Amino acid sequence: MSKERRTIARWMLTLLVAGLAASVVIFTGARVAKAHIVPFPCDFTTGGGFVITDNGYHANFGLVGGCKHDGFFGHVNFVDHDETGEYAGLHVSSDSIDAYFEPAPGSNVRDICGTADTNLFGTVKFRARTEDNSDPSPGRGVDKFGLKLTGVSPPFTGISAVIVSTRVLAGGHIELHKPNPSNTGPSTPPDEITACGSDDSGLGY
């Protein structure tokens, strides 16, 4: 091979390696941005209040959720006071808290997931989304809440519905608490879909 061809080959190899490295960085970055992770160090969230539904009615909620002693703890309660529509009078009361996620790393958003009883759809998996903005930097808004359910009991098995997309509270307060020594999560993080029933599509921020 001539000296000129060897030089060209070396340049091509250099460009190929650089391109592969860039692809790995971009791909890895995209995965991290979309990951739902258990916060580290872990923490916990409390809150209560109400939001206004798409039909203009109150939907009340109360919750606590987070990590504790190498696991998860908490409770979520939700009552939709709609008088019309498929979710009118819906009551959701959690039986177990199966995950506590930070859907956007470094954010003040948390997802509390688990299993719950309802008066309309039997047993469900749920994802309650909270956002603590009550002591915000300028322009960041106020606290938010959203709820998504996925049916476990026939005939609703596998059917997902956003009950209320994540929206500003019309009353109440959400508090993302600083971690303390007891706020430790499990050594093996839970699978998001298993714990929450479905992904967070449609829930919003």
C-alpha cells in the first residue's frame, strides 16, 4: 500500500472511531434522559388538596409516599366529584406502594406507584404524579398533581386511563421532603411497568 493510501486509511479509521464514540454518547444520553429511577439519595413526598377536572368539578387527593428502610411506604387516596362522565364518583384507595420514581433526574417531580382498590374499576395499578413548586424560583409555578390508572380486574385488565393529567392544584399543598437516614430504597430497583401498570404517556408534567 502506498504512503498516500495508508494516510487515507488512518484518517478513515479515526473518523469511524470518533463517529462511533459520538453515537454511544448520544444514545447513552437519550436513555438517561428518559429513565424513571428511584431517587438517590431517596426521599419522600406528602400532599393533599384538590384539582379541577376537565369537566369543571373538584377531585380531592391525599398522599404520602417514598423510600423507607430499604423499601417503599405510603398511601394514596383520590375522590373524583364529577357528576357526569365515566369517572364520576371514582374513589381510589391504595393497597400497596410498589415504587417511588424520579421521572426526570434532578427534578422536583415524583411518581408514586402501586396497587389500589376502586369503586368503579375493581383493582388497579396506579401512578400518582406530584410536583413540588410551592417554594419556587421565580417563574416556576405552583404544585401539581396527576393520576393514571391501569386495570387489573376483568373486564378492565390492561386498560389504561389518565384520570387527571398533571395540573396545577386549585387548593392544597405538595411537599417534597429532604432525605433522612431512614429513606433508603430497595437494593434492586422495581420494574416501572410492573409497579405502575403502564408507562406515563398522557400524564404530562
